[in-house]
Amino acid sequence: QQQVKQSPQSLIVQKGGIPIINCAYENTAFDYFPWYQQFPGKGPALLIAIRPDVSEKKEGRFTISFNKSAKQFSLHIMDSQPGDSATYFCAASMVSGAGGTSYGKLTFGQGTILTVHP
Amino acid sequence: DSGVTQTPKHLITATGQRVTLRCSPRSGDLSVYWYQQSLDQGLQFLIQYYNGEERAKGNILERFSAQQFPDLHSELNLSSLELGDSALYFCASSPGAGAFYEQYFGPGTRLTVT
């Protein structure tokens, strides 16, 4: 129930394309869903995040779509560039879990390796 | 640059040894999280401290321990190291302890156990 399932494992698009990465979760107690971008040799960097009371959020070329009833959310990258080539992780956390021991811990998806060709 | 610093960047040690990984959170952040990243397990939460106190534990092995000091820096201690402990260890910090506070990750420590 704590899992976040991410797909696809890898994705190749041409410059200007719109890669879409999908995540699904089971635990309805999750109430915060961030996306992270990681370049080789670097730590994950927060891209954008959404709460379940919102169906869509845009920040620059990055958009999160959220479907609460389906327990799914996705990341869209508009006008993708070769510099967007990285590994993307979805994650989820809850304000408080059983016994109040889940303060902010992130449960990550397995990651998607995105390659954007020039 | 996230403002979170981690030392050392790389660590190579032998099985059975003990190592200490250090993390300094962003200025003003009270919460520190430790995560382990490996090829087979992905990014896994280990433990969280908030203003010096342990707040949450994940699948952290008993051989591993952590603490947060009064100046808010944190250390992760790994003992009786095994080959399977080889991984990237990340520290993240946030202003508060709850889920809605954004977590900023450090550059990580790459641990190799030989």
C-alpha cells in the first residue's frame, strides 16, 4: 500500500516532443505528490509538486495532471529539450500516518530515464 | 546548488568496517531526511530528524543509526558494512517536518564496500 508505481522505465523523444511519465498509487492517505529530476552524479532536484485538491498544475514547461479517483498522476514536459535528458522520479508523502510517524517521508517511484534527441 | 552539503562525496571501505556520513541542511531548515539509492531498490527513505529529535523511520537496518546535532547537522553511521550496503546516500532538508514542506536534496555520498 506504500508503493508508488512509475512507468515507463525509459523514454526516448525527439526535441520538441512531449514526454509523459505516469505514476499510480494505492494509499489514499497520500496527500502530496512531488516530481524530482536527477542528473547523473547529482542529487534529485524538486521540479514541481501537487496536492490532490488540484487536477493540474503548470510550472514553465512542466505540467502535473492529477486524477484522484484513479489514484494516478503524470508529468508532461512541453517542448522537450536535450537538456531535459535525465531521470525523473515521482513521489508521494502524507501529512501523518498511523501513529503519526510519517511526517513528510517520500515514497518514490522507480524512476524514468528520459532521453531527448536533438 | 540546493544548499544542502554532504561529505564525503565518495567513500570506499571494506566489509565489516564502520563509516560516518555527514549532512548540513540548508540554512534555516530544521528537518533532515536520509535516503538510500541503489539500482535494485531505487530511492528508499531511511530516517528523519526534526530539530534534533527522530521523527520517522523507514526500512533502516539495525546496523545503521543517525543523529541530528544542536547545530542541526546530521550524521548517518553505518556499521558492520556488507557488500549490499554499497549505494548512494542522500540527505535532504526541509523547513518543517510535514509532508507539504519541500525537500531539497544534497549531492549525495557514494559508498562502495569492497
